[in-house]
Amino acid sequence: MSGTTLFGLCAAALVGLGLYGLICQPGALRKILAFNLIGSGVFLLFGVIAQRGGGVLALAGTGADGDPVPQALVITGLVVAFAATAIAVTLLVRLAETSARGTLEGDEPAPPAPAGERRP
Amino acid sequence: MTAFLLGAAAFILGTVALGLVRILRGPGNADRMLAAQLLGTGGVAALLLLGVATGVGSVSEVGLLLALLAAFGSVAFVTGAGRASEAPAADSAAGTQGAARSEPE
Amino acid sequence: MMALQPLFAAWFADLMDLGGLLLVIPLMLPVVGLLLALIVRGRSLGRFALALLLLGLTSAAAITAAVATGDQALHYQLGGWAPPLGVALKADGLSAVMLLTTAVVLLGVGIYAQRGFQVPAGLPETRRSLAFWTLLCGIWGGINTVFLGQDLFTLFVALELLTFSAVPLVALDGRPETLAAALRYLLFALLGSVLYLLGAVLFYGTYGTLDIALLADLIAGADALPPAVPVAAALMTVGLLAKTALFPLHLWLPPAHAGAPPAASAVLSALVVKASFFLILRIWFDLMPALLTLTAAQVLGALGAAAILFGNLVALRQTRLKLLIAYSTLAQIGYLFLIFPLAAGGSSVAITAGALQVVSHACAKAAMFMAAGLIAAALGHDQIRGLGGIGRALPLTVLAFGLAGLSLIGLPPSGGYLVKTLLSAEAIGTGQWWWYLVVQVGGLLTAAYLFFVLSQALSASPQPTIPREHPRLVQQLVVLALALCALLLGLLPLSAVDLLEIGRPAAADSGAASALLADAWSLDKLWSGLWPVLIVAALVIAVRYRQQRKPVEPEGIKPTAAPGRALDQLDSLLRQWPVGGLLLLVLVAALVQTMLVGR
Amino acid sequence: MTSALVVDAALVLLVLGLALWITAARAAYGAAVGFVAYGLLLTLIWVRLAAVDVAMTEAALGSGLTGLLLLGAAARLAPYEAAEHQRRPGLGLRVLVGVLCAAIAAGLAAVVLLLPDPAPSQALAVAAHLPATGLGNPVTGVLMAYRAVDTLLESVVLVPALIGVWSLSTEMGWGGRPGFLTPWRSGSALPLLARVLPPFGILVGIHLVWAGADDPGGKFQGAAVLAAMWILVMVAGLREPPRVSDRLMRFLLVVGPLCFIGIGAAGIRLAGAFLAYPEAYAKPLIIAIEVGLTISVTAVLGLLLAGPPVPEPQYQRQSRRRS
Amino acid sequence: MSLALDLFTIVAVTLGAIFFLAGTVGLLRFPDTLTRLHALTKADNLGLGLVVLGLLPQATAPFGWIGLIAVWLLALLSGATVGQLLAEAVRPPEWDQARTPDASPVGHPNAPEASSHD
């Protein structure tokens, strides 16, 4: 077993752990953390694939770097994941400030409110 | 030489990882932060060792980034500490309302 | 004005001559709009967005015309780099029609929202105005990219653009319950996109490319199926199902779509959930048509059927108009998934039906949400019980609501009628009569709650209803126009239906759909569709008459109390986060299983 | 290479242990601290996978800025946390979910073990076409040339995210300053840090952007560092975050993507395709786009952390309370 | 020559590793947060310094040296200020009150009530 395979297995385990946390942890912040765990697992798996794909480079004798395409995509994905985390965290903080709760469980459908197009 | 450097990296990682027990045990959040801080420095050391051992280029720049941002956990900690103290005071009314709402339906 | 017409025609012809380059316009126009909206003067933001939407409509029309006249899909390679290294765009008939629908619906919403999201005098800009118009551009850009993209990762970024733009719209009112709905939506959508990305990663690891066309060749050409493919397909499908809110993964949809401002609800319900559905279509019918095993298709179809029945039944129980419409969306999404068992044999008729359903539901649902918004603004609430007298106060709006509803029921000549005709014919033709039953029952249930709402709205109220806020005529007309789009879709020439099949790989039975539709207009067919609906209408009126006699019951229609309560309990159980998550995992496992065993 | 395997195994064990802690810890704050440490270890793994560009992004964004975000949120949410534990799903449900998650993880692990060998890859194609872009770093080549549209869309995605964050302000707060990073001033250490560190940080950030064309590094890594320095200065109270309505800031937010689209559109004329570069000017054009994107991404990242704007009086009160 | 350099590397890196070990032991064994902080900042800066010193002969170009030394200097700088920051945050409130009566004692993250739910 090589280190790369080991990392691949680690990525699989991270996805599983993150899924469990995202589903079973009641606190929304914990769900956000769990989402980041899944995300890092997916990125890590992509990194493993990049490293495996670098084999052709090693054969051609041009270096030991991995396949740059997955690496570039992981960078893109990391930035997107950060933006997602930022929105989620801000939403959660606002929710906690306005309704004093930090969880999603036990939501009821929105109570009858004078909705409609409220104009400023 | 490579084997030695890798071994040293593993050793340093192992020792600072022992320090992670502080993350588990606490008792305070500051102690958890200390453990993360130690892991930060140890991680930089292990990173440099790994980089030199395996000949991956530009590792010192990754180390620079880590060292630059190492302080940020603690910055978040101290600023967060100030916030945690003010939040209940500002929202105490809402807090009781939330407690009533959190009963199982 | 007359002088402008040839000028426009010439310009349009120039646009069509651009060929593949034309596809860059719908890709970049919304994005440029999103960016410029941040520096445009806040007060003119609404008009700026409207101008952009008009341009977008023109370009979508040009693409549709180019696809139709060329009778083949448009292709473009971004940066001049061919896949697998680069990223390609493609517009087949399906994408072109989707682009056009999106542009039409968004234009309608844009006109409707001019009033609600204008900046009041004396202010340079407001939070609501900036957020709404920029995020509308974001949604538009995301959807267009989804329709055109041919690269699984580009599509991931597009989905995220869509999610990030849609979620804040839900929370625009800032009430705690809408914040909670938005957070729920965001987290579930993120779970969906990360599963999708995981699937894409596995595809890259197996085949070394993310381009749909190249992947399709590689998958079709392989003798043995690599183990990664079923896993990846299942993960991507379930991730997208979570974003589409197919039953039982709908836990986020009712609060989010009911809590958003009406203009936003219209976009979310009409367009946003369709983007992820479109990707499911792409995956199953373009990427790996051979992999759609019978069992997998039946599973998806069963979920769709359950969505139709469950969504419609729960809609019957609702007391608020916007929640009713949201649950109706849940049911209408179900129709989209009936096409999987029907198309598994390789026929393209069911896919055409699915596309028609997307179009007609988009127009109808946008009209309904916006009509509900006008009604709620006029009454100050959206309780169905309190709708009495609104028919007299806002006749145009209620008319539009009813006409849009006819399309949902599937009465002729609406788009919904075409959908139901095609689905029923396919179900009978392939010997799967149970889907036929679902389609028919679903239509009747839809009729029940729509007639209930309409009978409430048309009943006289004890005191004359004075609207708190009278809608502008142009708002009412826009709503009516969208409703008419849905209603008159069936009158389009049949060549418009053939357009949907341009560029599709399975063209063996091309023209089958239009052939089926050609004889959908015989009198006995029309009548056989109509009489059950009339019976439902009579029943609803009878029930309402009885209820008026004993006016104590505060709920919606209740055939009997106990089943209704059980339904409510099931609904609230399914909307619990851990239950939804569990079902999601079960679905992943089940889909992998069906693909491994079914072969 | 057995000693390398030992290092890898140690890293994997540590990462899994921390992931377990993040999932199972009782208090969110402890979990967030764990996440910071977790990000650091992931950085090491990326170095082991020879993906230095990704390691830098992970260090700056995944661990640094995300950690800052999560720690800040955990501190703000601590008062509401006690009620959460009662809402845990029942044991039966948890076991069921656990079993299914384990099954999915096992399935993924099996897929990983069965990935094709030799692995398919674009590495040779990327290397073969790299001279046409004038770049030396293949990752930058992928980001800026072959898959430029992904990078463009990604830089655009950040904008609705920021607007989403802003839109969570109140109607009153619009036009005010972002309120998450109100200055904290009870001692001298933080302002000192905020005076000493940024010069180095800015140097490193600019270096990363500049070097990114040929060596590991690039706009996202550089922008993350620059944003971190900006945030440090704001937290220490040396600079106030800009108002949401600030014209200059609005312009900076969009200049990068707009410049990208502009050069891409010019490519239709000059190089025959949208987002193509004429070969003679490819490198300078790419560097121009990178500089523009760095500015915009820095601004967005910093403002994403700075949170929604709050009304002026509230901002003043918050600042005063801590000084 | 190369043997001597390698020997130097081995000695310095080993010493550094020992310092990391010492820091960890201090972190685990010392009785309260402030003394743990003490152990941490001293040990890890020295440890990292020695590792960097040990790696210098192995680094190739002058740029490699600059990079390594810059990493250490930055770590020193942030380590020092972080120690200061954390110390300010965790020191017992009596110390503040003895000097400045108006300093708020509630902003104290390590107080028992903040950690009671651990």
C-alpha cells in the first residue's frame, strides 16, 4: 500500500464522517463544520487522483508533480467552499441573533404572517 | 538522510499530536487554542522537513503562509472571547423566548 | 417605430450568423449584469436589469432560431481549447427552449418586481433593491450556464452560483422563520452539490475527463463497467435530487418557497429547481443512457409518483395560499420524474414531455406565485379562508391564477395537457399503466385544491373588500400574460415540439411526440379529459356548501379528520432534517444497488 | 520509502482523529479549534501529494480564513448552544445513519482501491500546450487558459455570496459598516501584531501572485493572505471596514472579473475565441487578469468575513464597548 | 564536507525535535494555562529554530535559505504576539481589577462558567 492510497482511503472515511455529522448533529454550526469535512474529503480524493495521474509525467521523466487539472479544480472548489461557509455562518449568526437559536431542528412552517410584497 | 528527515518529521508530528489531548481535555478554550498553536509550529517544522526530504519545491512558501496565518486562530479567539461575553446581555430577552420555544412539540 | 423593425430584423439575422459564438452571450450577459449592478446608480437598477433581460431574451430567441433553422446543435469551445483540456458549450433544442423559457419568465418577473424593489424617493439605494436585482442576475447566469455547459465541473460552479444567488433571496424579508428556511435550503443544497462534485471527481479518476460528450463515448465504448461509474452516477443523481427537492428530499422547499418575497418565489419555483433537474436529464440521457436500468428508472418514477400524490394531498391540507402553491410545486416536480421509467426503453417522447412540463410549469407557477403576491399584498394576509371578495377586487389577478391553474391540472389547450397526453400515451404504450393512473389522479387532486381556492376567492365576503394596496395594471397584465403562455402552449405549432428533439442522440423515433400530439385534439379525447375534472369541481362546490353551513372547522378541505392528521404527521416527519438525511443516504445506496444488480 | 509511509500513516491517523473530534465534540468552539488544526494537517497532506499550489490555498483559505470565520461564529453562538443537545435525533436513527454512512465510506474506499491503473490524466496534454500560454506553472495554465471559464465563474460566484452576506443586514444598517469585525482593544498586543505583521504579509501575498505564473502560487493564495492582513488591521481597530455603499470599494470588488471578461471578449477578435489570448501577449494579459482578480478577490474575502453592515450607532457602541 | 553538514543537520534537527517534545510535555503536564503558554512559546520557537538551522545545509539555493529563515522569523514574531494575546485574554480578572478597576471581568473565556459545558 502506498501513501497515496492511504490518503484515498482517508478521504473516503472523511466523507462518511462528515455525512454523519451533517445529518445527526443538531447544531447548525456543527453541520457547517461537517459540510467542510465532506468537502475536504472530496478535495482530498481529487488530490489523490491528481497524484495518480502524475504517473505519466514520471514515466516521461518531466517531474514528479501530479496532474495539474484536478489541482486547479481543487483550488477553485476551495474558494467556492469558503464562500459557502461564509454565507452559512452569517445566516446562522443572524438567525441566532433574531430568534435565539442555533439549530434547524423542529422547524414549523412559517406562521401566518402579513406576507406579500412588503415595500420599503 | 531522507529517511532521517522523514523520521524526524514523523516524530515531531507525533509529539505535537500528543499535545492535541489538550484539545480534548481543555479545560478552557484557551488551552485548546494553545494545543492548536503548538500543532501549528510543529506542523511548520514537519512541513519543512518533509519538503526538503522529498524534494518538493516551494515548500518554504507554504511554511511562510502557515506561519503568517498561525496567529489568526488566536486573534479569532481573543476577539471571540469579547463577543461571547456581550451576546447574552444583548439578547437576554430573546434567550428566554428561545428556551420556551425549544421545548419538544 | 416601423423604421426600427427592419433594423431589428437585420440585427437579429447578424446575431444568428454568429453560430457557436452566440452561446457566449447568455453565458456572459447575466454575469456582466451582476457585476455592473454593483456600480450602476442604485435608483436605476430595476430598469438596468430590465434592459439586460430584454437583450437576454433576444439572444435566447436568436439561439433558438439558429438551432431550429440549422436543425443541429450549436457548439462552442471556450478559449479555443478543445475538450478534454478545454471547456465546451452546447445548445441543442432542449437547451435552446430552456434558455428561451428562462428569459421569458425572468422578463415577466423583472417587470412585476419593478414596483416591489424600487428605491423610494430620497434614498440612493436600498438593501432589498440591490440584493434582489443582483441576485436575479446571478440566478440567471447560473441557470444559463447549466443549460449550456458541457463540463461537469463548470456545471458544479454554475450550480453553486445558482445556490448562492437563490438562498439570500429566501431570507430577504429578514424574519426569523425565513432566515431558518434559507439556512435549511443552503445546507441541504450544499450537501447536494458536494455529492455531485464527488461523483464528478470519480468520473475524472476513472476516465480522465469531465466533458460530457467524451465521457459518454468512453462509457459507451467500455466492455466492463468500472465500479466507480455506478457509485458516481448515484451520488450525482441524489445530490441533484436534493437540489431539485424531489420527494422525499423536499424538506427545504415548502418553507423556502413560501417564505421568499413573491417575485423571488416565482423564480425559485419556476426556474431554480429545474436547473438541477436538467442536469439529471443530461446525466441519464446524454452521459450514460445505457446505464438507466429498469429498476433504477422504476425507483425514480416511483419517487415522482409519490411526489405527485403526496404533494397534492398535502397541498389540500394547507391553509395559506403560498404554502399551497409551494406544495403544488413539489407535486409538479414529480411529473418530471415519471419520464424516467417511460424513457428507459429509448423513446424520446417522454423526454419531450418532461421538457414541455418544465416550460409549462415554469410559466404557470411563476404566474401563480406572483398572483398570490398581489392577492396577499391587497389583503394583508394569504389565508385561503379569508380570500372571500378578492375575486371582485382583483378580477384580472384571480383570472390569471385560475388560468395558470388550468395548466397545472392539465386541461386543454394548456401545456399541461400536452404533458399529460404524452405521458399517458407512453404509459399505455409501454404497458406501464400504473403511471397512467398516477397522472390522472394527480390532475384530479390538483383540480380539487385549485377549485377550492378559486371558490373561496370568488365567493362574496360579508363586507366589501377594499384592497390595502392596489396592484399596478402592468403587474396584473404580466401575471396574466405568463398564465396565458402556460395555457396556450398547446396551441403552438407541432414543429415547436420537434425543436426539442434537435441534437438529441436518440433520434430513432423523431417526430413521435408530435405525431402523438397531432391526434390529441379529437373531441372524445378532450371530453374524456374534461369530465372527471368537472366532477371534482362539483364535489368541491358541494363540500364548500356543506362547510359554509357549519363554519366551525378552521382547516382546508378535510375529507375525514384522521387520514388528514396522519398526512400532516407524515409531512412533519419527512421535513425533519435527520429523516431527510437518512432518506438521502438510503437513496444513494438503493441507486448503486439497482445499477449493480440490474445489469 | 517505508519512512515516508510512516509519515503518511501518522498524518492520516491524526486527520481522522481530528475529524472524529470535530464531529463528536460536545461544544462547537472545541470543534472549531479542532478544525483549525485539521486544516493545518491537510496542508501537510497536500504537500505529500505534491500539490503545492493546493497546499497554499488550503493553508490560507481552508485553514486560515475558514478557521477565523468558524471560531468567530462559535464564540457568538455559544450562548445558544445549550438547548441544542436535546434536539439530537434518537439513538435508533443515529445508528441507522451511522451504518449507512459507514457503508458509503466503505463503498468509496472500494472505488478508490479499484481506480484504473495506469491512471488517466491530462498532465501530458497540459504540459504539451503550456508553451502557448507563456506560463511556467501548469496549474496556473489550467486556471487561466484551458479552463479560464471556471476561474471566471468562480470569481463571479464570490459576488453573490458577498451580496448574500450583506443582504442579511437590516434596512437600517444599509449604508453602514460591516459589524462582525468590530475592533477589540484591551491590550497592546493585537495592535502591535496588526502593525508588524501586515508588511510581511503584503510582501508574501504580492510575491505569491507574481510568482504564480511560473512557480506555485497565484491570485487566490495571494488574495487570501492579503485579505487576512486587511482583516487583522480591521480587528485591531487600526482601520474601519469600508461602508457598504463605498463607491471605490464597489469598483474594486468587480474590477477583476470585469477585466477578465473584457480581455476574454477581446480574444474573440484577436485570438479567434472567447477567453483566448493572442499567443504573443498571452503572459502579460494573464498577469494583468491575475492582478485584477487579486484585487477583487482580496476585497471580497475580507468583506465576507467582515459580515453584514450594521447601523452607525450600533457600530460605534460595539467599538466603544471594547476599547 | 557533506558528511559534516549531514551530521550537523542530524544534530540540530534532533535537538529541535527534543524541544518540541519538551513543549508538548509542558503543555500536558503544567498546572494552569499561563504556565502552559510559557512552555509552549519557549519550546516551539526554539524547536522550529533548530529544525530550520539543521535544514539550512540541505537547502539548495540562497533563495532556499532566505525562505527557511523567513519562516522562522515570522513564526517567532507571531508566536511572541500570540503569547501576549492569549495571556491578556486568560489572565485572572483580579490582576486587571488591581490595576484598572473599570476593566470588564466578564470578557474572560477561561472562566469556569465558559468551560462548564465541556
